[in-house]
Amino acid sequence: MAHTHVPTLQDTRTTLDGLGPRVFGVSLAVGVVGMLAAFGLGSAQGDNLKQFAFAYVLNFAFFLGISLGALIFLGIMYVTRASWNVVIRRLAEVMAAVTPLLALLAIPVIVLAGRVYGWMDPEIAASPAMAHKAGYLNQGAFTLRWAIYFLVWSGYSLFYWRSSVAQDKSGDLKITRRFENLSGFALMATAICLAMASFDLVMSIDPLWSSTMFGVYYFSGSFVSFFAVLTLVTMGLQNSGRLTRIVSAEHFHDYGKLMFGFTFFWGYIAYSQYMLYWYANIPEETAWYLMRSTNGWGKVGLATLFCTFALPFCGLVSRWAKRNRKVMAFWAMWIIVAQWLNLYWVIMPEYSEHAMFSPAAVALFLGIGGLWFAGVTRLAMGNSLVPTRDPRLEESLRFENA
């Protein structure tokens, strides 16, 4: 009877080596050029950098969500004591551990807040509807909350990454038990901060509208975007001769299941949020959706519905699609673009009532994205891309879907 060969870490390359500095250099260059191009395009608008500020918030929210998706993924894997993810967990660790860089990238959000957030408009701030929100929506409280958010996120993400790297050297099983014991608290703290940050960062752009479901709406889009990025990064590493064989079709199958599942979850949350406002039909609440349904924004919203939910749902529903790498790569890229478009539809109507294309937003996607990926690459350099002494590594190498 033939026995299936179980791959080992010796069967493939598990470090970036010379690839790391090259990717870091290119990513950093793209990031810097993108930021400068966006600033130039924003300055040319003659609106006191207002479009630049909106585009910056859009792209900052997108890449922040990917890192927070990675951090929540780590917490879930430890709480459930899952083993399938071990061979790719280091990739999630470095995506999460880049949050200190995102804290620096949050500074322009705070500096440019007056150009984006309605609660900083004296006329809106003086309205009766804002009277009970003034203690929460003000510059000092806004800045303080962001300091707390990043203290929590950076603390947990660096704890996961540094302890995991330390375990590569020591093999200490207590580190894994510590992860499992603390991850429940980490998940709660991260999720609460994520929900509140989504209120501050995106929802409060229109301070007169609110939704208790918005935090879950933002989370679901961020989580599926994280898996899309993780899929492409894993494939890129395998194309360079790294992580081959140890990350198998079985692991990509789980990537596909998670992308499919959270595509459906995002659609469910988006529908539920819209349905409740449509059913109640209260003018001050439906105004948010009305703005996004007229003057060309309705077509963008319809494109978002199909691109973010309907098409990837159909494209990823089969087992074959989840195990075909070319198909997975296509849908991963599709989901990234679609989720970015969704945030564009949520944020940019507050800048212009008429649907418009913003070159600055595209430039900032490259700018913030390039800096984000440079940070991720820098963290991955010098260490193994796989937690080499995790006690569940052998199970992960043997993993097969039912």
C-alpha cells in the first residue's frame, strides 16, 4: 500500500533571503511615489486638500482593516486551537504586527480631520441633533481614542509576532498555551476597538447618521480582504520558490472557504443594514442611503453589490474553484478591488454629491499600500516564514480537507 509523503520544512525555502530587500525597496518606492503623486493631484484640485483628505481616509481604512483582519484571525486560530493554519500563520503575524506603522499613517487622518468630518463643521456642531454627541465627537476625544486603539492593536499584534519568533528559537510550549489563554481577551479588545474605530474613521464623516451594524459591516469587508491578500502573498512566495509543497491545495481550499464564507457574511450584513433603514423609512436615517442612490452614486452602489457579493459568491461556491490556484488568484484580486470600491461608495459621496472618479484615491491606494507592504516585508525579513517549532506544525503539514 502506497504511503503519501508528508512534506517537511526541509522540502522548501522558508526565508525571504535576497528577495526581501528587493521587495522592500520596490514597495517603499511605490509607496513614496504614490503618496507624492496623490498630494500633487490633491493640491491641483484647489479645494484646500479636501479631496486628498477623503481619499486618504478611504485608503487608510482599507489597509488598516486588512491588518486588523489578520489580528482577529490569529486570535480565532488560537482560541479554537486550530492546526491547519500553522504553516501560513507567520504571514498573518507580520500583517498584523505592522500596526505601529499604521499608527504613524493615522497622523494625517487626525491633522486633516477638519476637511473630512462633519462634526468639525461649526454649523453642524451647533445643530440640536449634535448636542448630545459633542462630548464624544470632538478633536481631543477623537485623538485620544485613536491612541487607545493603536495601543491595544499594537500591543497584541507585537506580542503574537515577537513571542512566535521567540518560540522558533526556544521551542517553549508555554508560549502556545499563553497564546491560547490570552487570545479570548485579545479578540474582545480588538473587536471592540475595531468597531469603535469604524464609527470614528468612517461613520462619523456624516455625524447625523448612525448604524449599530456598521462595525460588523466594516469588519466583514476587512476580514475577506485580509484573506484575499493572504492568498496572493502565499502564491507570490510560492512562485518565488518559497513555501512550496508545505502550503498545499488543502490550505488554499481553506483560503477559498473563508473568502466565500465572509463574502456571503458581508452580503448578509449589507442587506440587513439597508433593509432596516428601508423598512423604518425615517427621513433623517434614509438620507445617508438616498445620497448614495442618486446623482450617479446609485450605479456605483449597484456595481458594488454585484462585484462585492453576487459575482464572487458564484465564483467561489464550488470545490473546484477553491482548489484551482489561477481561479483563486483571480477572485482574490477581484475581492480586493471590490472591497475598495465598496469603501469608495461609502466615503466619497460625502465629498461630492455627484459620482466622480478620484485619481488621488488611486494614487493613495498605491501610496499607503506600498508603505504597508514595505512594512510587512521588513518584519518578515530575517526570520522564518513558518513557525518552525510550533507544537501543531506537524498537523498543519499533514492537513487534508474532508
